[in-house]
Amino acid sequence: MNEPLLAGLLTDKYELTMLAAALRDGSADRRTAFELFARRLPAGRRYGVVAGTGRLLEALPQFRFDDEACQLLAQFLDPQTVRYLRDFRFGGDIDGYAEGELYFPGSPVLTVWGSFAECVVLETLALSIFNHDVAIASAAARMVSAGAERPLIDMGSRRTHERAAVAAARAAYLAGFAASSNLEAQRRYGIPTEGTAAHAFTMLHTRADASLEAAELAAFRAQVDALGVGTTLLVDTYDVATGVANAVAAAGPALGAVRIDSGELGVLARQVRRQLDELGATKTRIVVSGDLDEFSIAALRAEPVNSYGVGTSLVTGSGAPAAGMVYKLVEVDGMPVRKRSSHKESAGGHKEALRRSRSTGTITEEIVYPAGRPPAGVEPCRMLTVPLVRDGEAVAGTGGAALAAARDLVASGLHSLPWEGLKLANGEPAIPTTQIPA
Amino acid sequence: MNEPLLAGLLTDKYELTMLAAALRDGSADRRTAFELFARRLPAGRRYGVVAGTGRLLEALPQFRFDDEACQLLAQFLDPQTVRYLRDFRFGGDIDGYAEGELYFPGSPVLTVWGSFAECVVLETLALSIFNHDVAIASAAARMVSAGAERPLIDMGSRRTHERAAVAAARAAYLAGFAASSNLEAQRRYGIPTEGTAAHAFTMLHTRADASLEAAELAAFRAQVDALGVGTTLLVDTYDVATGVANAVAAAGPALGAVRIDSGELGVLARQVRRQLDELGATKTRIVVSGDLDEFSIAALRAEPVNSYGVGTSLVTGSGAPAAGMVYKLVEVDGMPVRKRSSHKESAGGHKEALRRSRSTGTITEEIVYPAGRPPAGVEPCRMLTVPLVRDGEAVAGTGGAALAAARDLVASGLHSLPWEGLKLANGEPAIPTTQIPA
């Protein structure tokens, strides 16, 4: 399960043709700052969650071009540019919000600075990672919040590209999901995995000479025999009441859990809870799944549900599958620059940010200011911009400890939101952002 | 840019725990057929496009578990199951629709048969590939159709996971896109790539002692100097009319193309066309981009636009980022099986399909029938089910020639649709499907 060795070609062609033109006219060496940010949140969202930072830091040393890549590049690039890329190693600096931090429209989530040459070629990879991971983490955090302490399991691998699934499991975990179904996410990121069973396993036990109910019982017995009574039995293949009776018959009252994957989950959860209790399986948990999103999770809050399996809506960002992050040149040789076209304005200049809060910890305002010039008199506040890369080397952590820290940061971020910010209904960003011009 | 060597862990844990239970009770050897299909099309869609077949065939030999993977598996699987997976090699058969074929609700897009053990473990990978690639190709085909012969360019890499981007470029190309911005798609699949320039390149040429217009002219001159007059200049960084004037000043009337990436594209395209013609650049093409989808592409049909760059809506399936494909056990030891739960019914049994058409070639009906028993008297028709894998070996082509064939098949499929089927507005599937029960 080796990761692909090199990531250089995961890039839009124009990054490299721009590089060629800039190398030729000498502007490639100008000192630039690029900012990765979102002009707005997905429609109606109150906050977003920064995710992908750790993946970008891990990808940076892989952003290289080997001989095969250079052969391809030589088809459309001049020899000088190909030589530059053959030797490429990002040597610039990156600042940004820590992974797991909340963000709002205009938050300078990442600032990459160095020569134009080394900054421009990272654009596609950085945007791919952040637009994907942020979309998943932002949706996941709303689900976690709607789940109100009940554990959520990512079951979405099959609903997204096979490699995106691994990154999605990571993003969901950092946003507070308890586990994933994805085994590569366990190997690659140490994320806990869980699994139940599919309807196929029950149907596999169909016999010409036996009823469907008998087949289900045989399937449950086989599963318990192999995986122990702590397993989760899927009870809705044929009839839920019969399924529950078969489940307890197979595992006894110590059965770990049952899963319901179809039907009106609230009604079924109540019926199943009653039936389990009557059968003495009072500790058997109820897992529900089947097209859940943050709204249906919230709607099940009063029902006897113990955990949620979430698939499609998680890995597709629950209606916002790309986070809308952009990567814009904001400074050249110390001069703030900006595009003038009407509806895509972004403030120029290299920026940093801090967040103000009440003494209770509830956040009240985000302030984005020219780098190095924080406004006076805004205590209590917290600096959001931290160093991530210096001279091309990661200075922020990566790996398991960093992922755990990001997960804690999301949890405390959600805790810091004003009440309105946790509402699932459409509305404005949870706090206003003040931009202090350069 | 090596692909990851092994794909076995890109799998939901429960596939392997079901395997463990089935190996233990002997049911792992039962002969099974699994069907990959969509219960419905995304809301309002008239047809879908089969995509991912080639990627699945290429992934099959990689679906293995190496020592590192087996160490992880041993944490939750018994030794017999780990041994089985260490030696795993899919040895079954796969039939299905050729890649590029249209599909409708209930179309048996793929049928995988063999032992339960070897079929069940492929579920996650097969669904990941098809749910992603089909979503992209199905959206892309509508854009191609809306584009009415004008070329479309995939510029969506930055809006999706970095590896999903490569598969998305492939899916878009097979659906009829002319090119992609993604260099790895060129290396991996031979897809033509194109590139223009970003606003950053213009802004890079900002000088404290020169106007923005002068900076733009310097940027255009640098680009033309490096890439030739056939290049595409991005004219909307500051003012479009000035941008066009600068573009022709830099490249002369033989300039290849200009790109407009913001504003009301129809109005701007007309103004820019007039201005280019007045400047003698009558052959200079106009490329438009900026949040395009099939509806805005269609709305630009009457405007002087030469090609479209499409990003977010393409790689996110234009509102339907997962295709809704499922992978269901339909037959065990020759017995059709099906789940009984109310709203997820699927017809049991191993199936094949054919499509009827008028003598004009316009398709009229899809017929899904028990495998090996085609209905009599339904000429003219075309068999849709073809062999893809026999005894674990691909018998359908993969690689460049197969991708080109899939691209042709989409084009002829779109040509075969009844008029209603090409409407972008919400509606029913373009043709009805008749299911002949087992």
C-alpha cells in the first residue's frame, strides 16, 4: 500500500507554462505571497473547519518530478523549465491556521511565500487537498454536533473515489467522528475502524430447503461464531422484528449491537429498543444507517439510537462537495496586489488573523490584519496564524499526534461558537470578520 | 508517479469480517452473483453514463494484500482469513455494460460472479470506482451535449481530491470533453492537456513605477515570448477591454485565444468578439470559464464562444457527486435472492440486458432479463451485456484504445437518445426499462 512516490504531476498544466514564461522573463524570482482562503462559506453554513494541512505538509517533499515526468514536461516546456522542475524542492515558507481550526469567509487559511516559481507550482495540489478535506470536515463537524455525543462512524468509502475515501475518513475523524470503515485509513492514519455486516451475508445463507428466517438465523450464528457476541448484527434484511429475535437467539442478551439500515429509523429504533429490552438485551446498542445527514441525525436525537453510520452525505460534503477555497497572489516584492474584476475581489497583502472571545470563551469576532501588525487592544484574543513550513521544512507536526491535536481543536472550536453558530438551519457566518486593509 | 502497488486495503472492514465468518462456516465457497446497479438516476436526470470499467479492470490485479496489510488484518481477523487474503487473487468472472454505454435505473451495469469470498471483497473498490467515475461522466455528457460541438476543457482538478482529479479527467474525456488541465491524466491515460494562464501571472508583473495596464501588457508579452502567439491570454484581471487591447498588442492578430473568467460571460463574449474583429484578430478564439455547468453552457449557445473551461460542477457531478450505484447479492448457488425491506427492493437473479431501437437508431426500451434467456422477437436490438473478466483475467480491453472506444460509445449513445432524453430540464429516464423476472 505504498503511497505514490511523487506528486508533481498532480498539477494543472498552466502552473508550469506560467512558470516557463516567468523563468524566461526573470519574474520567476520575485518574492511573492499566495493566500489560500474561501470568499464565502457554502450556502447557509455558519462556519467551516480547516482540514488538509497535515496532508499538504506530508505531500510537500513528494512534490517532485522524476525522469518519466520530465519526459512528459519536455513535450511542452523549454529545457530551462524542465531543468528547474527536475531539481525542484519547495524552499519557501508557509503560515496558516492550525489544522482543525474553524474558519470564516476571508480567513487567511494558508499563506505560502517564496519565489513566484516555487509558490505558483503548489497551487493545484494545495487547492485539491484543502477543497476536498475542508468540505468533508466541515460537513462532518455539523454531523458530530447534531449527534450530541453519540458516536458517528464513517461508512462512505464506497460513495467516493477510492483514494479520496481515505482522506475523507481522516477529515471525518479530525472533525470528531469516532471511527471509519476504511482499512487504509487505519493503516495510513491510525484511525479506528469498525464494521458490521451487509445484507449479502444474511442472503448468502439462503437455502432451498429452509425459510428466509431460518437462513437469517444461520447467518447470525455464523457471524457470532466468528466474531463473538460483541458483534453488530444487521437486522433489516427481511423483517426487523424477526431479525431482532434471531439476533438475540444467536448471540444471547450480551449481543453487542444491532444495525437498522432502512425504513423510518426513529420508529424502528423505538420498536427495536423495546423488543431488545423485553428479550433481556438491555445493553445491546442500536446502530442506524441509511442516507443519514446532519438533519436526520438531529431528528433522531430523542430516539433510542446509540450510534450513526454515515455514508454519502459525509463524503460528498453534505451538499457542498468542494469547499470553494482559492489560491491567490496577494503580494509581490512587498506590494499588495489584487484582481479588479467585479465579483471576485480579494484584499491584497500578506495577512494574519486573530479571534476575539468573551471571557466565557465564546468567540465574537475574527480580525484579519496585515502580517506583523496586529491591532492593539483586542484582548482577550487568540492568534490564529501559526508557522507551518520554514525554508521548505515542516515545522508544524504531522502524523498521529498532529491529527489528535487537530481533533481536539475542532472540538474546542465547536464549543467556542455562539449558540447561533451551531444551528443547522441556513444563516450567516457565526461571527463577523473584520478585514484591516494593508 | 507510480500508482500505489496494492489496492486491497481500500476496502470497508466489514467485507473482510464477513469473509471471516463465511470461511468459518463454509459458506464462503457458495457460488454467488453480485450485481452493481443504480436503483434510480440522480433527481431529474434522463440517463447515466457507465464509467470506471477500465479502471476496475486495471485495479483487479492490484487487489492484493502484502505483508504490511496482513499485519494489520491479523489484528482483527483469524489466521485462516489472513492466509486466504495473503494469497488472494480474484478468479471469478465479470460481465457488464461496456464502458461508455448509457444506463438507466435497474440496468445491470456489472455482474460479478464466483465464490462469495472472492466476490464480496471487491464490493468497496468496485463501488468507489463506479460511484465516482459514473457521477463525473454522467454530468460531463450533459455538458458536452449542451456545448453542441464546441470543445470543453476539464479545469476541475483543484476542486476535488488530488487523485480523484485524475479519474475525473478520464471520466470527462470519455464523456466527450476535449482536454484536461491535469498533467497526471496525460501521463496516466494519454488525455490531451491544455492550459492558459492565471490572474497571478498578470499580477506578478506589477511594478511600483508602472500602471496596472502596463503590467498586464508586460505579462502578456512574457507569455507570448515563452509560449508563442498561439497561446491563450487571460484578459479579465483588471479591465476586459484594456485586456483585449493589450492581448492583441502583445501577440498581434494571430493570437490563439483569449480567456474570460468572470462577469456576465455572454455579454462579455460579444463585446470581446467585436473588439477582436475590429483589431483584425478575427481568428482569435474566445475561451470562457468561471462556475460553468450544463445550464450556463447551454445558455451561451448563441454567443460567440469557442470553448468552455469547466471546473467545480464537472468534478462534483453537477449536483450529484455520487452515482448511487449499489452492489447487491442477487444469486446464491443458482437461487435468485433479494432483500425484503420495503424501499430498497432489487430484483433477484443474475441478469443481462438489451436495448431496443427504431430503425432510425433512436432507442425505445431497455429489457433486463434472466441471464442466458433473452426474450424472443425484440429486433432490432443491441445486446448490452458483454464479457469483461474470465477466470480473473480481463477479456475486455483497457488502456488508450479502450478509452477511445468508450468515448465513441458515449457519443453514439447520446446520438441514439430520443429528443426528450437530451433535455437538461428535470424529467423521467429517456427510455423505460422492462424487467423480466427470474
